[in-house]
Amino acid sequence: MTSEAAPAAGPAGPAGSASVVVVGAGPTGLLLAGDLAAAGVAVTVVERRPASQSNLTRAFGVHARTLELLDARGLAEELVGTGQAIGELRLFGTVPFDITRLPSHYPLLLVTPQYEVEKLLLRRAERHGVRFRRGTELVGLAQDAEGVTASLRQGATASTLRADYLVGADGVRSTVRAAIGLPFPGRPVISSVVLADVLVTAEPRLAVQVRGDGEAFGFLAPFGDGYWRFGGWERSRRDVPDTAPVEFEELRSIIERAFGDDYGMHSPRWLGRYSSDERQVPRYRVGRVLLAGDAAHQHSPAGGQGMNTGLQDAVNLGWKLAAITRGWAPDALLDTYHDERHPVGRAVLRSSGLNLRLAMARGPAEVALRTVRKAVVRHVPAVSRAAIGEITGIGYAYPAPRGAHRRTGRRVPDLPLDVGRLYEALRGGGFVLILPPGTAFDVPGDWADRLTVSHRSDGGDPDLALLVRPDGYAAWAASAPTAAKLETGLRPWLGEPTTPGTLASTG
């Protein structure tokens, strides 16, 4: 057996930089690895699939909040160019969700195959020097007070890899989760859903649509390249195993039943079958090992939130791991990853599960509930906004300390600043401090690589100081800030500076 440590940080990283092993090279693992490497942290990704193995998967939608976070990495526009921008979701046949009015730079759902997301994130990870161990399986791990030792196998060759932290982003059958002894409580929710990417002779309405009659439901979405993603489920075939071959006629008949039309679907480029559970681990962190994405939670497919939730896990975790491994944040910051993301995962389970059950409504009570839900969503604006916020991800906020400003913990929209858009300013990977007009902050040298100071250019909130975290949420806010308020607000997030910063008036 061979043993090695994760590689030293590249030129961008400080001497002695700590290291992280990420298990799983799906979207969650790739985004996390890229974020860490961009921050100068040495990263090794362990992936059991060989590089030549295709990853045709069921995810196809990138929601507004995810696009915002990709924008903060300079990736969103390139990804948008790979798919179809959709401005409307139609659930249960008649309930329209207009997402063109979202308070976002990306008021849309992007329909694009998951492999396009992975290709983009892989290129970024490689550009920042992430090391990949493909065709390699994690077979065990051990952790102590100083780090984690991963036991690996590549063919007949066994080895170990030592790192400061390890993240399991290895999916619903996570080896990492099993190795740290975490249960994955929950239950199966739907089985034998069939999928295909097909061409059509009759174009459906340009929207993501879900429709069902209790015995079957179908969904469809356009990719923008002529192909459409069609999927469906039929109660009479729910016991068919996932390993059973998919016949094109099976899907065609389900779509025709659900929508009253098969749209002349033909020429599938791939066919698949899958089942879905609703599960979530009780903890996202055990010592120096953390879980993200499907390794931590599994949702129903309704709303297309699974991949998006995992990518948002990665963004939340990445800057925190980077701050800790680079030595200017306490290890306790990692506990906030669970505190913030576990409730979001639970909420996604709840909302996606409700939408799926309404699509599958069968008996009089279930059909009546769906009718009421449709009416409330259509006619009560606050309920409609909340539902759209859940599906798109822009409605979630994180817990704030008692007595904190009302903006603390909330998503910050893409504000216009004197240094450009907020999400452009976040591309450096650090915090952004937005000050009231006429004030200036002399940034301590210790904070120069982790803080950008700016002012709003639209005149909004003229008395507010706002510290925006690298993941686009408000870390701290105060009205009419004084030097003392700034010191109190910034130090818990940016570390103890050698010399204090100063606040001055420029008016």
C-alpha cells in the first residue's frame, strides 16, 4: 500500500496551506473543488468513474439562485449559452409560475443537460490546479484531531491519502456517509420513472410543464437544440425495477396519457429509468468529514431542485473551508454549514415532496387538496412568491443572531455598485462591504485579500452598511454605521487584524 499527502498549494496558495479531499466529481464536488483551489487550497478529487465514462443523468434545470452563484464565478453567461432560457413553469397543468419577474439578474430557468454543467465546472477546477484521481474508489477513512486518512483502491492497487478535511459529494449511495456511520433516514417516494431526450414534430408550449391524472404524470422541458426532455410515471408500472430496459413506447404512452398528446416524439438520444427517495442525514458534519449534495439529502424530482441544492451546498461550504484552512477563521465556522444548509435541505424535501404528491393526486381528498393549492397559488400573491422563491432558491435565508439587523442572513440581490455589479465584485472570492455614500473605510492590510469596499450606485438604502459574504448572503448589516459598529460587525467574519481599520467621511 502506498501513502501520500494531498499536494501542496499552487502558486496562488500560501506556504503550508492545508488540503482537502473531495470524493465525487459530480456538479457538487466539482464546484466545491474549484472554489477551494481558486482560494489557494490544495484539493484532490477522488472519483470512481474513469474519465472516459459518460454521465448521462436526469438533472436538466439550473435555477435562478444557482445562476447567480455561477455569475459570482464568471460562469453563468457561458452556461446560459448551452441551453434554453425558460420564463414560465407550469405545474399541475394549469398553474403558471412566472419567473421573469424575479428580482434577479437571471429571472429564468435554464434548461441544459447536467453534463454541460459538469464540463464547465471541470474546466474551471482544472484551470485552478485541482488534482484528479479517476477510476479510484474510496474504501474507507479514519480521522483524528489533525486530519483525515482516506483509504483508496485503483484496480488492484491500494493507497492512502492524507488531508486536513474530507468532503463526501459521492451521491445517494455515498461511501463517505457509510464510513462515518451516519444514517440516511427517509423512504422511497417514487419508482420506475422513465426519461428520454427526444425530437418532436409538434412543439409543446415553451415552458417546463408537469401534468398528471392520478394514474400517470408526465413532464417536459426544452433544451433549445431541438431536443426535449420527456419523463413520466404510471402507477400500473411502479414496481418495474430500475434495471429493466426502457422501451420508447412505454414513455410515449405515458406522455400521451398525461398530456393528451405525444407531440410526435421520436429519435431518442438516450433512455433511462430511475427511482427517487426522500432522505436526509441528521448531520452534515462529523469532525473533519462533511457531506454535500445527494450524499446529504435526496429529494423528489418535482421542481428540479436536486442538483441546484447540491451546488448551493458547495458554495456555502467552500468559502468556509477556505477561510479555516488558510488560518483566519476558527474551525467552529464549519458548524454553520450544517446550521444553514440542513434546514434548506429539509425545506426542499418538503416542498418538492408536496408538488410530487399533488401531481400524483388520485383520491377525492388528494384531488381536492390539489384544487385548493392551485387556487391559492394562482390568487394569493404572497403564496405565489413564496412558492417561486422555494423552487428557484432565491427565497431561502439563513439564521441570524438575536438582535441582528433584519437583512442579516438574507440573500443579497445583484446590486449596482461603484465597482460594478455586486456579483462581479464577488468574483474575487472574498467579502464585499457596501458603505453609505460619503464614507470610506481604510482596510487593514490583513484583510486586503478578503474584503472589497464599495458603495451603491443607485442611491438605495443610503444609511445602510452591508457586509456581503462570498456566497452572496448578508453577514452583517447596520444603519448609520460608526467605526465601533464596523469593528464589531466585521471582525467575527474577517479575523483579528493587526491594526484596526478606520471609517472616514468623504463628504
